[in-house]
Amino acid sequence: MVAKMGEDIPHLHAQQPNNPWLDALHRLMRNRAAVVSALFLLLLIMLALLADVISPYSPTAADFANIRVSPTPAHLLGTDEVGRDLFSRIIYGARISLFVGIIVQTISTLVGIILGLIAGYYGGMVDTVIMRLVDIMYSLPNFLFAVFMVSLLTPDIGSVILTLTIAGWPFSARLMRGQALLAKKTEYVVAAEAVGAGNWRIMFSHVLPNSLTPIIVQYTLGIATVIMAEAGLSFLGIGIRPPNPTWGGMINKGREFIRTSPHLAIYPSIILGLTMIAFNFLGDGLRDALDPRMKK
Amino acid sequence: MVRYFLQRSAFIIFSLFGVTFLAFMASRLAPGDPLRLMAGDQNLPAEVIANWEARYGLDQPLLVQYAYYVGNALQGDLGTSYHYIGTPVTQLLGPAILVTLKWESVALVFAIALALLLGTISALRHNTWVDTSAMTVALVGISLPDFALATFLIVIFALRLDWLPVAGYETPAHYVLPAITLAARPCALLSRLVRASMLDVLSQDYMTTARAKGLPERVVIIRHGLRNALFPVLTVIGILIGRILSGSFIVETIFNIPGIGRLGVTAVLQRDYPIILGATLSLAFAFLISTFFVDILYGVLDPRIRIAD
């Protein structure tokens, strides 16, 4: 085949293969929704980290002279039923939401990766035990499990993190197991075995790095699921307790005043909704960027 | 097919035992002794406590207690509520389950019908503005939490426009907002799936053959396209039923519907373990049964599954 002018000639690049991660980043940058979402999430993370500096008021300080004030220059998003500044509470709420989301998703993904790798790579009895446990977890709707577990524990941030981690690991375990099963049959694993590499070495330096793409996508989407579950538990009043500023708790309290002061429920709902949308758009964008074949 | 059926049945029974076992053990190991919870603020003498323990079998080893619980559950006895002392759990759960079934089936039918329509249209109008906007709306639908969506719906349709009631369950009009709230996420997920599945099917040779035979487009799309596109969708419907069931906690709380979700949440706040356990197990049971039916239906509709086993 004769290459036309300006066309890519594959063998010319043979000396310097393109970095696949860089390629993926380029593809991601072309996805407008994903870029906007990433910027939004960065901004949210900054706000959460700098909450002490940025927020104009304490998130828990009541001011009974200014109860349920509509948005004004002094209180950008108004005040709540005991006069706390809504904008400050939303910023501090971001801290809790993102903290829970990232911690839970990180731990449950790590646990899932390890168990999934072991199950998929070793197979046999270990596989059966781990996967039966995964099956049981899958047979309970996730939020139902969370409500049940939290009901048995003391309602604080630790219980919420523990519960959502236990609820979350089966997803990454099942994903990782599938990837490990596929990888086991590949030539590079057979080659590694042939040169006498140990099981752990094969699992963590060959199988895992080659299975990262779906895990990264699931990690991103999973943070959204965790944040939503945390907000759901707080909304029901069984998660992180007031006066901690959680978005779910704020929406729940705001519902009582929805006729007279709808802003109490609406602003936290908007920020929570935007955060979910951003994580989902970013996750979708990552999937398309990391694995272009999957794009429909 | 028989083997497939038996395999699925064995799996469901195994899962049911697994779920009841884990849930039962967790509820017994939870902090807060049931009898103290039943007694509330009263200070009971040790003899009374011992008497009650013997009566409820709480002095037995955990495994024996579990065996009792399962034995009683199989006879339709899930114990009595701690909060409404003496009231059987089944008496509280029964009516609540009926209420939930009633309004959630509306939501499920609505979600599936709309998803089939949206997904099919998107696939047929692939890469046009119709497709892009439908799928963007779907992604927003997946992203929006129930309670945030409910807040917007209530403010707009109940308070500003005054078209629908804010909460309650007396008339069909009361079902509209909760059903939309609950249906939004499953519908969005499903429509994306229907679209992807339909796109796969549309490029198949048998679609070209069907058109070449001169069949009207409507018949080609529905009988040859949609029917084949539905297989992967079916499995997900089982999962969606699970989501819808657990969605009842939030949506029933928001709209004040006296179903199993609201009962469960109230029980959690009151630490009424027998009800929590009963509600959890009923929902898990409903979920398992629905996945079971979906699996069986899948086997009936797709011969490849039967033969593979």
C-alpha cells in the first residue's frame, strides 16, 4: 500500500511508540462534556479543601436574627432554619461528600482488586468462596444493604464509610476477576510464567497493569454512586448526623420548609445533582478515551 | 432447560440462605440489646429479663436462634415488633408491601415503556440531534439522585403550578410524582442499553433480509429488531427491579407513602430490629425472585442458553 502525503505511516513511528495514556488524554481533552465536568470537580475539590478560608461563615453557627433569609449579598445562598449560612454549609458539605466518596471508593476498589485478582488468577476453591460471597452481596440491592448495615451501627461518618465500603467491593472484585481470567490466557502471562515469575509478581506487575482501563472508569463512576448513597443515608436521617453539614441532611431539613423557603432544599439539590452529573460525564468520557473500541 | 432451571433455583435458595444468615447474625451482633430496646426507659428486674430471654429464645446460641428464625419464617412468622409491642411483623409488613407493589409497578411499567421508546428512537436516529439530546437527558437522569429530583418536581408541579398533590397516596394523582421520581433513573439506564443493543441489531444481516423481503418498516423494527435487542435488556430489568425496590426507602419517605420503604426507615430510626430484618428480607426475597424469573424468561426466549447448559 502506498501512503499518501500527510497520512500516517506506521513503521516510521516504530522507534518511538506513542504513549497510550497520552493518547487517551488527548482523546479526553476533545470531549467537551468531560473537560467541563473535570474542571467543575476540580473547582469543587478546591472549595472543599479551602473551605476554612473561603466560606464566609461557620457552617454550624446559628444566627437566630437571620432565619431562612433569601439569598442576599451578605448570604449568597440565604440562610437555613436556624440562620446558618447556606453557602458555607454547602462548601463544608462538599468536603464530607468528596471525602466519603473518595475514601470509600479507594478502599473498596483496592479490596476488590486484591480479592478479584486472587479469585481469577488462582481459581478453584478460593475463587468459589470469594465469588459466592460476591453473589450474596449482589443479591441484596446495594442501598438496601447500606440502610440495613447503618441501622445496626452508631450513626457517624465511620459507620457510613465502613458500610459503603463493604457494599462496594464486590463490584470491583467481579470486574477484576473477569480481567484476570482474560489475562491468564494471554501470551505475556504465559511468558512470565515460563521465565519463572512468581504468582504475586505476575498478578501485580502483569495482570493488574493490563486491566487498569475498566478499573479507572469504574472507580470514577463509583465515586458518584458512593456520594449518592451517603447523601441518601443522610437524607433519611440515618447516616451522618446533624449539625454536620451534609448535602443529603440539608435537603431533608429543607423539605420541611419547601412551601415557604424552597431555596433550603433546592440549592443543595442542585449542587449534588451537578456533582453526580460531572462524575458520570467524566466517567463516560474516560471510558471513550481509554477504550475507543467501546464507543458506540 | 431443566438443568438450567435447577441451577438457577439452587442459586436462589443458596442466596436466600446466605442473605438471611448474614442479616440475622448482623442484627443480633448489633449494639443494643433487644430486650432493653423493648423495655424502653423502664428499669426491668433481672428475673423479668431472664423470663423474656427464655420466651424469645434469646438465651440460646446464635445458630439455634437462627434456625428458629428460619423455621418460623417458613411458617410465615417473622417475630413481633419491639416498638409496637406484641404486633406481629408480618401484620405490619403485609399491608405496606401491598401499597409499595401498587405504586411501584406503575413506576416500573412507565420506566420500561419509555425506555424502549427512547432507546429505539435514539438508535434509529443514530448520531442526530434527537439521539444526542435523548442520551444527554438519559445521562442527567442517571446522575440525579431521587431526592434531588423529587425536590425539583414538588417545587415545580405541586407548589408553583399546583397541578399535583405534594404528598400522600389516596388518589391516582398522588402516584404521578413518586412514580416519575422512581422511574427516572431506571428509565435512563435502560434507554441507554436499549439504544446500544438496538444499534447492534440494526447492523445484522437478518434486518437487511427482512427489509429485502419487503416487510413494512414498522414490522422490521418491532418484530425483527426490538425482539432481538431485548435479550440483553431483559437481564438488566432484573437488576432494575432491585433498584426500584430499594428506591422505595427514599421516595416513600419523601412522598409520605405508607409502603415498606417508609416502614423500614421508621423502624431503623426506632431501632426496631425485627421489622428491619423482616423488611430487608422481604425486599431481598422480592429481588431474588424477580432475577430468578428474568433468568428463566431469558432461558425460554434464547435457545442458546438452554443448549449451552
